[in-house]
Amino acid sequence: MLGLRVSSFNENLGEPEQDANSALTELDKGLRSGKVGEQCEAIVRFPKLFEKYPFPILINASLLKLADVFRMGNNFLRLCVLRVCQQSEKHLDKISNVDEFVRRVYSVIHSNDPIARAVTLRTFGAVAAIIPERQQIHHSIRRSLDSHDNVEVEAAIYAAIQFAAQSKTFAVSMCNKVSYMIQGQATTANMKLQLIPILQYMHHDTATAAMVRTLCVDLLPCYPAQDFVLIILNTLSKLAAATLVHIPNQVTLLLKYLKTDPRWEVKSKALQHLYELAIPGAHIWPQGAVDDLIDYVLSSNRNKILMPGLCVIQVLVESPRLCYENRASNTKLRELCGIHAFSPHFGIAVQAIQILTQILCYCFGENLQPDGTDDVITSLESLILLLTDSEQKQPKHLKVALKCAVRLCEARPEYCETFVDLLGCRLDNVEGNYTIVICEALGAIGGLKPETLLPQLQTMLKLLGCLRAIESPTDVQTNTKVMLCTLLFQLLSGYKWNEETKNAVFETVGSNNLWSNYCIARAAVRYGHHQIGTYIFKQLTEQVSSEHFHFWLACLKEMSEAEALLSDEDSSTLVTRLDQSSIHYNKAIAALKAASTPSHNLTFQAEYMRIRAEFLQCLAQLIYTCNILCIVPPPAIAATIVQNTRDEHQRYGYITNQMRKCVKDFKNCGELHWKLYQTAFDADPVTLENMQILQQMCVLIEQSLETVCTSGSKIREGPMEFGTKNIKLESRELVKACENSLKGAQKLAEDSVTSTITHRQVEILKKIVEILANARLPVPRFFFQILQSTSVKLAISPQPRVMGEFISVQSGSQLAVKVEGVIQHGLKAGLFRNIEQVVISVTSQLQSAAKNKDIDPKVLEHVSLLSQTVTPHKDFFSAQFLLGFPRGGQYLIVVEASVIDKESNTWKTGPKSSLTVKVPEEPKFLPITVPGITTNSNMILMPEDSLFIKPHQKKLQ
């Protein structure tokens, strides 16, 4: 029987059912254990605990416990604590008792064991960000640099590097010491190599930086060995990048070594440092440095020089000045790239094409006419042909070349046909990953101009048929089928399906695995092909292993069926289609509720479908309202109502009030879209665009109705704007529907000169409803995929002792509420947008009075609101509020967070937490008459005084 290791700790530390205090208590037991193994196991779990509960109280208590272990334990335990400090760098500034932490760790610096002193110095180096100006630690580092033990000296050098990066005082004070040690004969060469990197942090003032640069430049001829040259050039480059003023001199120095030093390693590092110094911009480089670099690369035929040299030039070309200077085809840079665009080494050819593409795209964006455009296009086409014909499969270079093609198509849409024809003819001749890469490029170009894909329809169907014939397809071949189906959905966006294409997709689904079929159906509904999606989702519903997955697929099936009914104009009347679609949407919402789990609540999906269902119901109600004009005549007292209300539209009776009710419904629907938009912080731009267009639909109908039933309303003039310049392919059908509806709305504005509701206006409204209802709804990506995940977690104090109870506050006092929070990210943090600030709002509202049932309702409606905007530091933020309670009773305290991005947009992301506070009523002083006691009219007794009468208050017998 195999032996199992039994641990006294919870392996799933940070489970939802285990709070921070329980986890810390469990680890504290391990720290107090007498076994070193259990102590080590407890120590290594602290970084995970910090990530799960990154709040100052827990981190401060934990690090103080670890400091005690560091002070009392052996060197191995100290090394484990050091690793915790290194892994928890972003949480170190949450330590409130820094002095106590330093005191406990610093006591080990006086140990006779050099290993213990070395670990202590490295620990101080790991926490240098929170103790940069501790003079006693600075002194210990300087003293340890003179130690005879190499381990301690290396630890002192590591600590010196960390403190020099944080402290100007330490950097300046150490400059002479480090210079003396580097120049001293007693210091070994290996030690000098470790000391030189300290100098790169001497950039806190100009004088020190200039002195350090002079020292390093003087060291170069004195130490010509390769290791010294490399480390000194690296130090000088980092120093120049930090100060910026030394970039021209450093570029000149690097170019000198690039040209004169015969060692390839030095040349390579010089080009690498030039690349780093090119990132701040070509405008900082000295005059003629770019030309010198181009001349050197042009004169070299070594790939070791050409590849990094072209990388440096590619960064420099991002400067508008360099692009403008090279718009002519006879410059040295264009000559260099023109020569190497046909290089047999594909990496060099791709770099050259990237530089040429950057120049052309800049010129196109600035409405300039660059020379040699056709030559660049020819070079790019030749490179793509060579890459797809090559026996050496290099998809990485092909991806870069195709990205250049897509960039050119974005800058000049007329190039779309050229590259689509080229890629379409290569689609039959490649296999494996190359097919997927080409399909991705075709999809990117098709998103810009989908009609260019139409000539490739037969090619795609033929390739799809070949893949279906394979009995046991590989993963690459399966992914290729998904990509080809997606291209078909792009190609047929806005068109009707013919039987051949539809059967090709259905046959592909029949020979595919279930996950690939789901991906195909997801792509279909994203581009508005809901009939295809309905067919696939019906097959998948009963083929999943989880009940939640079953209901999720049932939800998608009902939603696709609802949208398919809307777009099927030949099936039944518009009102019938709207009613049936609403029924299917209600079924989808019910299925979605069953598919939700605590970890996946599907809030966005449920709200998105609920608003869509409400919008469809509003459209149906508008059709019914329009029919009232022919069915319900105005009442006999219509003229009297008009005279009393001075509203001429009341002359038409019931239809006027119903239309105004529809106006409110569409306005409410538009506001719901806006509220949902504000919650979608992690949504991709196309999803946000989708919600903006749907909101504009509601606004359009609302304004059209107001024009008919309200005096003085106007329809907006000019094209509608949706927040982006280039509408994505998925949203173009919705935009077309909005533009066609806007034309009808303009006709309503022309007819609204006289305050009458005519049959022509009613027919125009019906036509607008029909246009918007028939528009294919592209279900946004965020409905299926969350590419960026950002969440805000709050911790509020004080908390009640027992969950669900209230917090007691004495009458006349105030309550201090502290809100701490942490921002948690997924795998792709900041993919679309980042959090710049967090807005914490605290509302306080009286729920009920303590001893007074007859309370004024206006008092209950009064809400006290406090708000504070804080900037997160390393994904942590905190805010404090002081709440007052004007009267006794039970109060509900609601704490809510919202975030602000870099563009100052506010997003209502939540979360929201609540507390219940109970404030007792103030005791009232009432006159009380006690038998046998003589009191005057001004005498007032407390209620409790009536029970305990003092002896001197008794009447003498």
C-alpha cells in the first residue's frame, strides 16, 4: 500500500467556506509546531493567503508572525521567510507596524553566523520599498561590504542594489564607496562585476549621474575584457534610459563599439541597448546617429547584424519624423528595406516589410502620397507566396507578413481585393497551421470589406468538403473547419443562404465533435445567422453531461429561435412574429436562471435578454397602438378635453395617451441598455458598440413617437453616431436598419407641422417597427466569452459579531466605517481598459424608528449619501467615512463601489455590501408624581428614579 502524506493544513487554502481568520489561525498553528517540516509548509502557504485575502490587517499580522519565526528559527526557515517577502512584494506596503517588523528581523544582523547575516541582508533588500531610508540598515550594508565572507558580501551587494533603486540618500552615499571598491586592487574581478550594476541606480540627481557616467566610461579602456565591457555598457544604457539627458552620448558610444569592436557578443549587446534607447523616440537620438546605424546595417551581410539592426530601425520608424523623411523611395532606409525584402532569410525579409508597411501606413493616415507603393505591395505578395511555398514551416513569420497585409488594407481598403485573391489561391495549396493562419487573415480582411470574400465562396466550400471526407481529423483540421464556417458567416452577412452553402455547413456539423459544433453555432449567432444556430443548438442540448450546460444550451436554442422567427418575413405577420419571439425569449430567460451557478451567475446574459424581450414587447405594443386609429374613434367630449388641457393632440382620443405611454416604455428600455452598458467594464469594444446601437434604436423610436403625439418635438438631423468611427462587421446590419428607420423618421418630422395624427404617420411608424424588427441581431462576444476579467472585492469594518445581526451605536455618537478593497484580475489584465480610480459610495437610510410607529414617511425617504474617490496602489485601495444618525431607529448602510478608467468613464461594476445599524432612542425626561413626595412643577425625575427613592426624599412621619 502506498503511503500518503497527511497534512494538518487545508490543501485548498482560500476556499470560499474558509475566511481569512480561519486560514491565518490554521497557518499559525503550523508556525508554532515543533517540527521544522510543518513550519516550512506553513510559511510557503503565506503568499497564497496574501493573494486570496490582500487586506492590511491580515498581511500585517502575518508578516509580524513571520518576523518572529525569522528571529527565532534556523537559517532554512529564514530562507523560507525571505522567499515569502520576495513573492509578496506588492503587499509589503500594507504593513502598518514597519518598525516592529524591522526590529525583529534586524536582531539577526548581530549573529556570529555569516549565513544568517547574509539572509538578513537579502530580506532587507526584498523589503527595501517600505524601508528605503533606514540609516541603521544602510550602515549594516556598508559594513557587510567589507566582510571577509563572500556569501555575506554578495548579499550586501544584492541589498545595495535594491536600496539604491529606492533611496536617493543611500545611492549618493554609496557612490564613493562603490567607486572605491571597483577601482581598488583588493577587490576581485568577480566582485567588481557584481558591484558595477549598482551604479545604474545613481540617477537621482544630475551631478551624481554625470559622475557615475564618467567613472564607467573611464573603466572601459581599463577593463577591456568582454564581461566587463558588456556589464559596463548595460549599466550605462540603463542609467541613460533613466536620466534621458545622457541618451545622445550613450547612443554615440554604442555605435562606436558596434563599428569598432570585433567581438560578436559585444556587437549584439550594443544593438540590444540601441533598441532599448530607441523606445523613448528617435527625436532624442543625436544628429546623424540614425544614418550611421542604417549605413552600418546596409554595409553588413551578416544575419547577426541584420536582424537586430532592423529591429532597432523598426522601433525608430514609429517616429513620425522618420516616416516623413523616408516617404520617397530613394532614401537609404527605403533602399535597405527594398534590398532585404527579398532576403532568403525570412526573418530579415519580414522585418524589412514591417518597416516599409509602417512608412506607408503613416503616409496614408496623413494623406501623403509615398513613392514606390506598388513595389512594397509586390514585395509583400512575393514574401507571402514564398512563406506558403516553403518546405520549412514558419507560421510565426507568416503571421507577421499577414498582419502587414491587414494593416495596409485598413489604411487603404482598395487593397482588400488584391490580398484576398492572393490568399484565396493559396488556401488550397497549404495545410496544417498555415491554413488556420490564412483563414484568420481572410477573416480580418473580411471584417473590413466582407464583399471581397464572395469570389472565394466555391474555394471555401471545396476545402470544407475535403475536410469532411477525412474520417479521423486532427485538431488542426477540426479547427480549420470551424474557421472556414466562420468565414462563410462573415461572407454571407446581410445575404440570404442558398441551399448548397447551408447543406455544406450542416454536413460539416454532422461530422464534427461537439465542442467544434458549439463554436460554429456561437460564430453563427454572432454574425446574425440564427437559423444555423438554432439547428446546431437543438442537436447539442441533449448531449452534455451537466444539467447547467443543458439549460445554457436550451437558453441559446430559444434565443436563436426567437431571432430566427423575427428575420423570417414570409412566415407570418409582424405582430405574430413579435409575440412568438417574446415567448421564446421568456423561455430562454427561464432556462438561463436554471443554468446559473454561484460561480457563474450569468448576470449580463440574463439582463441582455430581458431588455431584448422588453424591446420586442414594446414594438408589438406600438403596432397595437397604431391600429387604434382605425378601431377606436375619438370620444364625444374630445373637443372639451382639448379646451381644458390646451393639448391639441387630445382631439384624437385614446391613441394619443397610448402613444405617450409607448414613449415612456421605449425611454425606459433605452435607460436599461445604458445601465447594462455601465456594468460591462470587461466587455470588448464590439460588445459595447452593439449595446450603443440598441440604445440608439430605442431613442430613435422614442423621438419618432414624440414627433407624432407631442408638440414641439424634433427628429435629429444628419447621420447617427454610435461612438466609433468604423462600425464592425457584426453591427453593420443594425446600423443599416437604424439608417433606414431614420429616413422614415425624417418624413414624420415633415408631416408634424400640423398637430394631427394621420394614417400616413401611423404607416410610417409601422414601417419603422418592421425595419428594426427584421434587422438581424448579432449576439455580442461578451455574451459567450469574457476575454478580460476584473473584479473588485471589498472588506468593510466594523462587522457584526454574528453574521446577519445589527451593529449597535450609542445615541448621539457617530460610526466610523472603513472600506478596504482589492482589484483582482484574470489572465489578460488590462486587455481593453484599466482601473484608474475607484469611487466608494456609502448611503444611510432610516428603515424604522425604535419606539415610534407613527413616523413621518418623509423621514424614511431621506437618504444620506457620502462618496469618496480613491486611487488604487498595487491593486489595493481604502477609504474611511464618518456616519451620523440624527435619530434613533434601525438604519441600513449600503456600501457600493464603481470604477473609473483612463478616459474618465465611470462603470457601475459593484460590488455592493450592506450593514444594519441600530441606534437606541434618547431617553425622554417626563414629570412623574410619586405618592408621599412633595415636588414642584419644575421637578423632573428619570424613569428609573421612580423605582429607587433616596432616603432624604422620604416624607417624615
